[in-house]
Amino acid sequence: TAQYAGMLVNILDMHKNSSNGLAATSDVANHNGISSIYNMDTEEAAAEAMAIRAYALTQSGSLVGGLSAARAAWKRHISIHNFVVLFHCAVLSDSDTSNHHQKRMMSSNSALVELDEAVRQLQAQGSVTTGNFKTEANDAILRVYPTLAQSAVGGGNKIVLLGVQQRWVSLVVDRLIVMLKDDGNDRSAAAIWNQDFEDAEDVCLFSLLRAYLVQYEEVILANSGNNGKYAHASRVHSSQVLDRTLASVQTLMKRLRDFRWDNDCNLTANKEARGGDANMRNSDNESKGAPLIWEQNSVQRRVGTHADCVWLAEQTWNVAVQMSNSGHKSAASSLFCKAHDFALLSEEECGQRLTRGYLDGDESEYNTDEDFGTLFTSDESATARASELSSEFSAHCLLLSVANAVDAIYSSKTVSANSDCGDPNTEKACADESLPARIYQCRSEFVATAGKDEQKREANKKMDRVIAWLALRTMVELGKDALISAGLESTLSKIVVAEPNDASHLYLCAKRAQVNKMWDSCKILLRALSNHLVKNSMSTVNVSTGGKDKGDTYTITLGDIQKKLVQLASSVKETVQAFEDIAVSEEKKSISIYNQDSINWFTIEAYNRGINLMFMGDILNAERLLAIALNLLPSCGKEVECHAGEMRLAYHRAVEKKNALRGFVTNAAAFGGDAQGFASDDVISLFHFMPSA
């Protein structure tokens, strides 16, 4: 066959420049009904014959020659037939492992490269001729996608098959969106959508999507950790491609949601009735019980059924879980959001728009920059943020989405400078400003799902602690210092209990806050941790290193935490407060919860800072710090006790100066001070109000 096709190409080329030869041959052929190939012009006929030769060469095992002939045929004439032959030859050539030099010269997935470029050229033509008819390019391409998929299966290349399925889904989505586009013709969208169809390019979208997701899970996820045939799959068909594909499908689903439905649940072109409030209802549909969009015949034929929607939500969840387990946190976060949206959209009703404003990426009427203290508002106000279609599944999707996003942000901040060395698990994630709003919606969905069920409401109290810790970690990684500190102390009092991991969580959050230069939040967290340890008579915290071995921990002492609070203090008031907390905690315990080195450090630091304040004129706070140093002195080691005389003498001097000020400053209140002496801030205020010289 290849030889005969080659001879035919040569004959056609010989007649190419003849004005009468091919015409005469064509007349004879038409008269005798020999072959339809002579109905073409010379170049087209030669290209078709060359494509036949390419197919024959490929089937006979000459893969390189077959691909070269297919490319030449495509170059001579762009047609659907040549398009299919080109892809078929490229797939089989891709699967050839015998010619290693050729494989090095070719892209590892040249078939998909050939496919994309050929589709681009076909679409640029606008229409193609098939037989005696002209057809829209996209429609013609859709008709041959089953053949392309069959070629990929025959070639044994599952990655190429996955790529074909993804492109098939995307083209179907684009076609359906165009069908729903309102171009001013009252009949254009609704009438075309509602009519019956029998064309080959009209296939059920969700059927294709189901096959694509199953193939994705099998090829990408099941083999992502291997070094075998599909080890490079994640680079060829990245998670971003999957995310974009699912996003386009959900765009179509939202377009269906926002379209106007008539009383018989068919799309209508009444443009004035479209749009409206998020919870606007059609009274006629409401009286009927507002059937699901996915129960309508036209939608089931073109898009899919309610069962398909539910399956897509569950399968997207499964893929997201596997992504998360394999270390692709950023991709997992996005996929959990997609699963949430599929779950809500699966229950959307005709004309109700119940999901508008509650899907990921939708504009919300609620402020995303609310402080941390507003997270646990009353349950009644919280339910206003949740769609009535919310479920425990959708709420958990949001929870895991935020958790994976925060992990991705943390990884992107801590990754080393040479992170682009090829590790596929290393991801550079950007801070997502929608995360706080997602957390608030997550809690709202849990509350709305529980309703008045006491058992579920009790379970939600435990979930509140999980959400609060996640919200705290999220805002720490996003660097929202002001939003956290505004309501942090009141919220921590509700979630920090005597749980084994509470102390570790607090320390890690404080450490991250310090790294992100969130000084106010860091001090609040350290103070809460200190109070938590003192209250529960704990002197140390075991903190996980975050390594692969969960047993790897290091120990932080209460003294270390108190030292950090002293060092972070930005005012005299904060410094004195830190030392007073230390003194009170030491005084109330029969056995010291600080080690000897910490007690020595606190005593010396309180004494030195007291002396400095006395020289500055802050006698009141100087006396308080010196008194704390003296109270801690009995617990100190001998190397500090030997300075007891000097410390007592300094304290007596501070007391004498304070007493002297009581008699000297008789009208201190008029200058912002008091009869007990001036604090540092008061001294500054005094000089501020004095008349200039």
C-alpha cells in the first residue's frame, strides 16, 4: 500500500504543472466512477495520497518514515483526514523505544505537541471541507476525538491519552459555553440548547470528565513516586492543567445556574429576567419544589446528571487527598475548593441561584479583613455566611483547603535558595488573601449543617478549636499582625485548654509570628503560653521538629519563654509586667518551675534594668524591678547571692528617692504625674508641656 501510495504521489506531482493532464484524468475517472480522489485539486490529492502512504508505513513498522510522510502530507494540505493520520503516526512514533537517538531528538510527548499545533492551524482556517460539505473547524475536530483517543490507546501511551481526554473536555466546555452565549438573538442560546441533538460532536460532558479524572488518578498519582515510565507525568500534565480544566467546567455550571429557567424548567431567552439577588426565587418554580438543574433533560443530555455532579465532587476530593499526601499542598488546596464547589453546585435548583456568592472565588458581601476576635460570633450570625446547600462534606473541603494552603505558604517561605534543583515536591505558593474569608465560611458551614441537632452542635465545639488554631496559623503566615492582635487574647482563652499539644501549637505560632516580624502577636502568644504553663505547673514544652520522624522533638523551657518576653518588650510597662509575671508564678509554687540559670538571669536582668530606670528618673518602676530582684534572690545560686548587699542598698536608695519625691512634687497631677513619682512616660509628658526657653 505504501508503494502504491508513493507512486500515486509521484504521478500527481508529474501532473501538477500540466493544465490538461489532471483534468482529463479526472473526467475519465468521474465518468467511470473509479475514485473520488480525482475530485480534488492536484495538491490536495497528493497530500491525501501521501497521508495514505504515511499510515501504511507506520502500520508496517517504519515509524520514523511514517511520521515524516504524515508531516509532509499535513504541510501540503490541512484537512481532518491528514490531521488524524498525523496524530496516529506521532503517537506510535512516541511509543517506539527502539530508536534511542530519535527519542533524544524528539520531545518526550511530541504527539501532544503535534496535536496542539495541528488544532491551532485547523481553528485558524475557521472551517474545513469534509466530503462535499464545509464544517466548522471545532465541530470537525470534536467528531474525530474518539478516533484520536483510540489511537492513543493503541499506542499504549497513557500520558498521551490523558492529554487527549483533557483537550476533548476543554473543547466540549468551550462549545457549550458558546451555545449559552447571549449575542442579542432571542432564540440563539435557549432554542439551540433546548433542541434535541444527534450530531457526533454532541457528547455528554460529565461522561468525558469522569473518564479523564479516573485516568488522571491512575497515571499521575499512582506513578508520581516511581522512576519508571510515568515518572515525568507530573511535568507533562501538571496539576495546574487539571485545575484549569475543572475551573472551566464549573464556569459552565455557573453559567447554567445564572440562566433564566421557565416554568417547564427549560432555558428561556427572557434577558430582562436574568441576574438578580443571590437568593432571588421564581415563585412558580418554588411552588413546584424547584427541581434540580441536573434533572432537566437538556442538561442531562449535554452536561450530565445529579449523580455525575456528586461523583465529581467525591473524585476531586480523592485526587486532592492524594495530592496532599504526595506533598503537592498548593494543588491540593485548590482541588479541595473545586470539590466544595461541585458539592454545592450538585444541589443547585432551577432559577434559584442558591450557590451565588458561596463558591470559591465568588465576591462575598462580608469583610475579609475582620479581626481574629470576630471568628466566634453567635451561631445565628455565622449561618448567614453559609449557603443552605452546605453539608459536612463541603465544610470539610474548605477546612482542608485552608490547611493545605497554609502548609504551601509555609513551605514557600522556608524553602532554601537552591529550591529549584528539581525536587517535584517543592512548591512556591503565594499568600492567598481569600484564606481568612474561607475560614469564616468554613465555620459558618459547620454551624449551618449542625442546625438544632445537639449532638452535632457538641461536636462543633471541638471543631471550633480546630478552626481557631487553623485561623491563627493562617493569619500568622499571611502576616496579619493587627487583625490577630485585635481579638487574639479573648479567642485564645476559649481554645487553649489542658490539651497535650496546645503548648506546642502556641510556641510554633509565636515562633512563626516572630519570623514574620509580627511583634504584637508574638508577645501575646508567648504570654498566653507562659500563663498556660504556669497554670498547669508545666516547666517545659516538647516541640516537634517538623521532620519526617514524628518522634523528633526539642524542648523549650518556661524560662526561655519568659526571657523572650523580656527581650521583646517595647516599653517600660511591658518590661515590668513580664518581670511581675515571673515573680508571681515563682511565689505561688512551692517548687520552682524555673531552672537555676533562668532564676539567676531574671534576678540580674531585673536589677540592672531597675538601676537604669533609676538613673533615668523613673523611680516608681525602678523600685518595682529592684523589689522583684530581691524577691527572687533567695532562689538564686551563690554566684548571685554574693551581690545581695549591693542589691539591698540600691533598693533602699530607690525607696528614699521615691519618698523624697512625695514631698517635693506637690502638684504633679497638673503635669500628668502623681504624688508617688514619675514613670518614664510621665517624665516625657512633663517636659513636653513645659514652656520653651
